[in-house]
Amino acid sequence: MWNILILFMLFLRPYSQPPSFCLFLGKGAIRIFGLITKIPSNILFPIVAITCIMGVYGINSSYLDLRLVLLFGVVGYILRKLNYPLAPLLIGFILEPLGEMAIRQSLTISNGSWEIFVTRPISILFLILTVISGFLLSYVRKKTKIA
């Protein structure tokens, strides 16, 4: 993926280049981007934050977008301090539009009836598994707090 991005940045068409060139460029990019992990976090985090703020303002030139970035940054900081896992939240933000679109399509097919989610055996199975996993998760958390 990085080699395609780098080729676009160099104004080259990636699929017109021979695969060996892409592989060579990708291996070089891995070495360069691997050096980012050696930068101390107290230097890297402000650089990332400033880059995000510049990028958000550069897209729409809107102060509302800047406020939203700062708001979500503060929310993320608070969640991190309260030891909430941020990965499930991020996955939820990424997958939510796909899930919403699928629910809308299902409701359109069924003429607005929610019964479509409980009439098929596979949908009932997934609903049961969701409920069971929720109960198991809460049970395990309670058991670890007691111990």
C-alpha cells in the first residue's frame, strides 16, 4: 500500500511500473516509515496533532471542523485516562456506516418491518450469540473484579 501511495506522490502511475520497481520502492518505504517508531512520543504526538488540525482546516476552511477535532481529541484523552479501550470505539466508527446502510436496505426490502431480523434462522442465531456474548462478558468482568 505504501508503495502505491509513494508512487502517486511522485506522480508515477503505479500499475504502469514493473512490479520489481514497486517492490524496491516499498522496501525502501518500510525502512523510512519504520524510523517513525523511534521518535519519542512527546515529539511525535504534537506533530501528529498539528498535522491533523492543518489537514482538517485545509479541507473546508471551517472553524466548526476544528472545534470537532479538538472536541474528539479531548473525548479521546478522557477515555484514555479512564482506561476505556479505544480500539472498539474506532472500529465502531469505521463499521457504523456499513451497518446503517445494511439495516436501511433490510428495512426497505421488508417494507419497514423489523420482523426481517427475527424470521430467518441465521439472524436469530446471531441475535442469540450477541446476547450470550454480552452476558458472558459482564459475567467475566464481575468475576475478575471479585477475585
